[in-house]
Amino acid sequence: MAATLAHSHSSYLYNSTSPPPSLLRKRAAEPKANQSSDQPKFPKLVRGIRKLSKNPSTSIEPLNNYALKQALQEHVESGSIEDALRVFEKMSHSDTYYWNVMIRGLADNGLFREAIGFYHRMQREGVRADNYTYPFVIKACGGLLSLDEGQKVHGKLFKVGLDLDVYIGNSLCAAYAKLGCIEYAERVFDEMPVKDLVSWNSMIGGYAAVGDGWRAMVCFQEMQVLGMKPDRFSMIGGLNACAIDYFLQPGKEIHCQVLKCMLESDVMVHTSLIDMYHKCGRVDYAERLFDEICTKNVVVWNTMIHGYTLNARPLESLSCLKKMQEADKLIPDAITMINFLPSCTQLGALLEGKSIHGYAIRRGFLPHIVFETALIDLYGACGRINLAERIFGQLIEKNLISWNSMISAYVQSGHNREALELFWDLLNEPLEPDAITFSSVIPAYCEVASIGERKQIHGCITKLEHNSNTLILNATVYMYAKCGYLETAREVFDRMVFRDASSWNTIIMAYAIHGFGRISIEFFSKMRDNGIQPNESTFVSLLTACSVSGMVDEGWKYYNSMKRDYGIDPGIEHCGCMIDLLGRTGNLDRAKIFIEEMSLLPTARIWGSLLTASRNNRNIELAELAAEHILSSEHDNTGCYILLANMYAEAGRWEDVERLKSHMKQRGLRKTVACSFVETKCRPYRFINQDTTHVETYMIYAVLDLILRKMGEDKYVHGITKFTPLDLKRKKANSAESHSVRLAICFGLISTEIRRPVVVRKNTRICEECHSAAKKISEMTKREIIVGDSKVFHHFNDGNCSCRDYW
């Protein structure tokens, strides 16, 4: 997608022979005033400024005005604001110049509130501000993030006739852009009768600051069409714009301009080039530029570390951090650690992440909201949700990014209910959820929310006008598909205006997990017809479709096509799908050889695929081999123990069953309580095996008994000869007659409208007996029954299942 956009945009920007349309492109609604202008923390040395201004020191010896002027300038330039204030109070206050020097000094030293206070005092004392005063005052308003103060000063400019001054206009553009009010900045810029290079740079930087790379590039091009020659700041702004929207080709052309203007030795420009190439995915170009820098400062190293992290190359990021300290003897700063923490997250390197946390505490980097948010991401990804909660709770000021990180941490750790509760808390905050918020919390809605709650979140998305956001709609398609409502998922997909690769991957996977592999392949063909390049996730979805639907030949076709036609190396997920395919054909020996010949180190996921294939083909020896590998790396894999125990039980090997149960007890592992959910009238109902707590229990069991008698099912007849009386007693205790999924189906049949599908969710895999029973029930009742277990969705229609009896 990024490449397509970059090509289309660059062809417009650089091949047009006429100037682009006027810069103010499209006006948006007036931004809301920033109501939060919390007072910043000031250094101790300036705590007495207001007191000094009221009680000037009398210890300074009388000096002539020239000496006082010189002293004032020296103190301001050296940052000695208290000394400058003492000198100022001994001077005549009628001269605007002295006020300007003080306001400039305060603003340059980050004392924005004091600078604005001095401006108001200046007015009260009847001293007239001039065109040198207002740029510093406007800078202070931007630094204080106070839109109200900025608009008051802007209004004053009209009264004194300075609203068209080019220097003041430049300051206004920069301040409004810093406040995120780019529409105001555009209006000021358009009304300026004269625009200099600083004016254009302010707008380019302003667009980039609010994440609008396209308009920044239009501005950069328009400036040159009108005869302005870009300087280093123009180049930096243009490169930042390219980095935002992944404009690789325009970025390369700016690189050429940098070389022509002989700015390649400028470290800031060089660093911006490295950043741009990293964000456009050309790590090789970035590395080449990095190696050309003889003397590297911390900013350059930080950019390189961040670039490796962005491109999912955490090991290179770690190596870069070590070289920075060992080769250049540089000490990492807070930005270094912030850039490196995501690499720890990608590696799951909890110990290294904790070390960085400790280093930050020792160096005094905390509190730091960006740093702490990165720590929440790390601990959430590593499953240490208690540490993530502690950091989130200690945040002095929570922004939307920190809320999103905590919600995502809950979802990643499987704490879905907590994620929903935190999201509901966020809705009561003055912050407004964005696309990241919704895409983070929607997976939690998939797991624990009712259909009514899912419709509510969909309505909230529409109300907040996010219903055209591709990222959110992708998550919404996934939510409906994962909850069994495939038709609704398809409707959301069909209404999408813009579909990226993730959109197509999601709908392909949606049909795959519902057992409609042929339709998944049709969507893959449409994806290519629409010019969307498949990626690794596309082939995971496609191979899953082939595996679930038993399309063996098609599976091998797409697996071989990955590397040959698209240059994509098969990953663990792809290999797992192929083992599932081999297992479907009963070719377990070939599956074992496939694992042995893999270029990747087999993971528990791979051996799990072999274990599943062994279970479906009742090959206990191979299942034991797969289980041994799984348990060697994941000692607490309860599913592995349960699946192997079930195979032993089916074979009548009860001693082995007891042995596995003993191992589980020693390790403190418990079998997941199987439960099924069915929704009626937007209310979920939960059932467990042999459940008798439901208000409609009598009716449910009466319906179940009627169905069993009509099916002629006798649960104790099949295979009775291979069991001893004791074994038979055990098997009766584990009878599937009252399994949760059957109870949920029966309740769905009597509580939902006739001819509407009965949708049941199960937290574990459906057993063979219940699968067979569901097929018969669908045939008897002429109702579609949809059962989503922990792996796939089973659509039962007229006695058949979409999985073709392989899952």
C-alpha cells in the first residue's frame, strides 16, 4: 500500500509542469481550544522571579544605562535569568527594547508562563509592544500549549496593525502548528502578503508535526515552483514528510537535492535521511549513510537504533546499542532507551527490559510518560501484567497512548474482561478513543463480550466517525468473523471504501476459519486483481484455508509459490499449516520428515501441528514423540497433556491416563473447564458439562433426550468389546451425552427464532461424539448450527460440516 501511494504521489509532485492547487487544500472543522494548560515545572533558580519583580534588589550599585544594558544582555544570553531580572528592575521601564530582551530570555529558557506574564505587565505599565515583542510572546504561547493565550495575542495584533508582519506571521504559523491547529496556521499563511523561506519552512514543518506528510510534500513542491530555494530546514521538513507517508521516491529526490546543495555534511540533514530510509523500509540505504558519518553523536545512534526496531530487527538494534557505548564511548540517554525498549518487546527479552527500567531509575529518567508507556508495552508483551498495571497506576499524567498500551497489554495477556473495563473507564475521560484504541480493544470484544456489546462498540465507532478508518474496520471484520457472524463480517468488508493488504488477509482468514476455503481462494484472486501485493500474513490465511478445507493440492501450490513468485520465505505458521495438510492425508511420516528438513528450528507450534495430526490419525507413538518435544520447551502446556490423555483413554490405556494426570497434579496444572456459550436476545448463556443450574434445565434435557432417541444414539454400545468392566465404568463417567455444547445447542433451538442459525462458542475443541451429534441434529431440525471451538468454526447443515470432519 505504502509503495503504491508513494508512486502515485511522487508522480504528481515531481512530474507536474504547473503549480499545485492552492496550499489550503481542504478546510476542516475549527479545532477545539486546548483547555489543559497545566503549569510546567520550573527550575529552583527561577522560583523567586515573581517575588523579585515586586521587590527589586537594592544591592546593585547605580550604573549608567549603557552598562545596565550590557549587563542585561549578558545575563540573558548566559541563561542567568534571576540576575537579568535584578538588572531589569534597576532600569527605566519605558524602553520597549528592555522588555523584549527579558521576554526573549524567559521564552528561550522555557519559562513560557513567566514570559507571558511579563508581556501582560508590560501592557499594564503602558509600554507599547512592537514587532519584535510579539514573536517571543507567541513562542511562549506555543511552548505553554495554550491556545487561549495565543488567540488573545493574535487578536491584539489586528488592533495594533501588526497582523501582516512577516516575522509575526511566521511565529503564528509555528505556534498554531505546535498546538495541532493546522487550519489556523493555514489561514495565517494564506493571508500573509509576503512569505519568506521561514514562512514556507514553518508550514512544511507544521504539516509534518501533525502527521500530514502529503500536504507537507505539496507545500515543499509549491515553494520551489514559486522560486524559493530550500535550505537545511526545508530539507529536514521534506524528509520528515516522506518518512510519515513512506514516500520513498520523493525522499530519494530530496536526497539528490541535498547532494546538489552540498548539505550532506550537515548532521541533522544526514540523520533525517537515515530516518526517512528506515521508515520507508530501506535499511540498506540507511546503513550506508550511517557508515559515512565519521563522528556520530547520540542523536545519530538513536536514529539507527530506532530504525532497526521499526523494521523488526531487534538483534541489530541491540548490536547498535553496544557499539554506541563501546566504540564511540557515548552514554545512552532517555531517547536511546525509549527507542531500544520495543526491540526487547519484539524479542520477549524481559530481563533486558528490566535492566533498562533499572537504568532509567538510576539515571533519573523517570517519570517520563513516553518511557513508561514503552515499559507498559514490554511488560504486557512478556505477560507480566502486574508490572504493567503498576506502571500505569503510577503515571502522573495519562495520555491516550498510555491508555492504548495498557488496553493492548491486557488483551495480549488474555485479560480480556479487564481490557473492556479499562476501555469503559477511558470513555469517561476527556480523552477521545482513536483508531489504535478501537483496534486494540476489539479483540477483547471477540472473546468475552455478548453480541449486544459488540454491536454497541460498532455503534460507538460510527458515532465517533471512525467508520471509514481501514484499521478499525479490519478489526471489526475480524470481530464478527471470530464471533461466528460471517455474513455480518462480509457486509462490513463490502462497505469498506479503502482496503489494504490487512483487509484482504482478514476476510481470507475469516472464510478460512469457517471452513469455506474455496471462497478464501476467490478473495485471494480478487486481492491480486486489485493490485494488492500479498505478504506473509496473506499466505498464513491462505494456507489455513487450504488446511481446514482439505485442499491439499492447492496448499502445496501456494506454499511453493511464496518463495518462487513473491520472494517470501516460509515461516513457522506456514510450516504448521503444511503439517496440518500432510496430517489430513494421513501422511504422518512425510510430516515428520518435513519437520526434520525445515530450515527453521521447530517450535512448540510445529510439534503441536504434528500432535494434532497424530490424534486425528490415532498414531499414539508419533503423538508421544510430538508431546515430548512440546513439553521440553513448554512444561505447563495443559492442552498437550489433555490431548495425549484423551488418546490413551480412547485406546483403553487407563494407566497412562492416570500417569499423565499425576504429572499435571505435580506441576499444579488443571484441565480447562469446558464450557459453551449461546446468545439469545443479546444475552449470553453459559453451560458446562452435565450442567443443571440453568433456569430451563428441565426443558433442555427433555429436548436433548428426545433428540438422542430420534438419533438412536447408544453411547455405550460402540467399541464395547475392547473395554473391561472397570474401563467401561470410567468411559461412562466421561460420556459426551451431557457435554456443554449439546446443552447449548438444545437451548439455542428452543430460544431462538425458527430458521435462524444457532451460534455456539466453545472454549475447547469439540469432541468427535458431539461433532457427530451436531451433524445429525442439523439434519433432523433443518436448522444451521454454527459451533466455534478453540480452533475453527463448524457450520453444520443437513448432516454435513464445513470442516469435512477434519479439525
